[in-house]
Amino acid sequence: MKKLLYIDACIRNELSRTKRIASPIVESLKKRYEVETIVINDLALAPVQIEENRRRANGIVSEEALCWANKIKEADRIVIAAPFWDMSIPAALKTFFELCSLFGVTFDSDDKTCFGLCKAENLLFITTRGMAIKTGDPLEQATPYIKALSWLWGIKGFEVVARDNFDYLPQEIIEKEIASAVEEGLLIAETF
Ligand SMILES: Cc1cc2nc3c(=O)[nH]c(=O)nc-3n(C[C@H](O)[C@H](O)[C@H](O)COP(=O)(O)O)c2cc1C
């Protein structure tokens, strides 16, 4: 069975509307993939600072980060679920990426530029936003970032399931939006 890596950055956990959308979609992908989940909340990550940078410059990478990087490299598909925070993604997820987006593992370079080393053909990003900001709006800096990162890793396919205005819509409409996002994701999951 092919492998799918699910990166769960739904920081509010059981309160997370993003997680309510992502969970049934990932569940349905289990029919076709062996799913491994990394829960960002469980990792208690500290931002990458000068010491980590020095270690890396000397070729020293933590075993944990190398293990995450290899999971990303070897996955056949990747799903990332994260809320829209400060016009982008939660810092804990960015820290995770900084730790495991590793030269020589997830990407490499020749004498001109970088290129990806990851096996995945497709990445699905699932998110919800507080304000009425649609995917593609210049104010929306999460999707372009995840897309650019998947380019760095060499992943060509990119799908996004997003809903917005969740901090302002009445609860009954939010419920309908969650249901329609799940439906949209389940449809993507059939061919993902
Ligand atoms: C720390 C934090 C930062 C946020 N920043 C933004 C933001 O910049 N723009 C926005 O539209 N919503 C923002 N929101 C609102 C969330 O995007 C919105 O409530 C989303 O649905 C949360 O997803 P969740 O229910 O999965 O946690 C923020 C929420 C939190 C807690």
C-alpha cells in the first residue's frame, strides 16, 4: 500500500473547524493509503535559532528532524491541515518545516539552483480562515507559501480545500460550510 503523510497543525485540536474538515477526508484516504500522522502540537517545537543553524552548517542534524524529513521525502502523498493564522500558517508549523526541509533530503541543489527530492506526486492543503479572504487573495499568504514549499520539495500536484469567514458567519452556516468542504475533499480524495 502507498504511504500518505498527514501533517496535523490544527493547534486548537478538538475545537478546530479545520480538523473537522480534515479528519473525514484523511479517514477516507486510509482506504487507499497507509496513513502516518504527525501532530504538530505533540512536538513542542522551539524556533530554529543560531545554535541549530551552526549545527547544521557543521553537518549535524538532529535524528528527529532527519526522521521527519525522510517521512516527507518518502511519502507518496502529503496532506497538511492548518488554520489561517496572522495571514499565513501557525508558527509551529513553519518551525516544523524549517526543521525538516533539509538540504540533501527533501531538496538538493546544483551549481545554479535548488530542486526537490521528494517522491510525492500530490499535496493537499486544508484550511479555514477567520475573515472573508478567499484562496488567491493577495492577503492570503498560507496557500502560496505551502505551494512554494511543495515546489522546493519537487511535488508537482497541489490541491486546496479552504473555507473562510468562519469568525463572522452564524454557526448554522459554518456547519453547512464544513459539510460542503468535507464533500469537496472526499471528491478530491477519490483521485488523489
Ligand atoms: C492566533 C490566531 C491568529 C489568527 N489570525 C487570523 C488572520 O490573520 N486572519 C484571519 O482571517 N483569521 C485569523 N484567525 C482566525 C482563524 O483563521 C479562524 O478562526 C480559523 O477558522 C481557525 O481555525 P480552527 O477552528 O481550525 O482553529 C486567527 C486565529 C488565531 C487563534
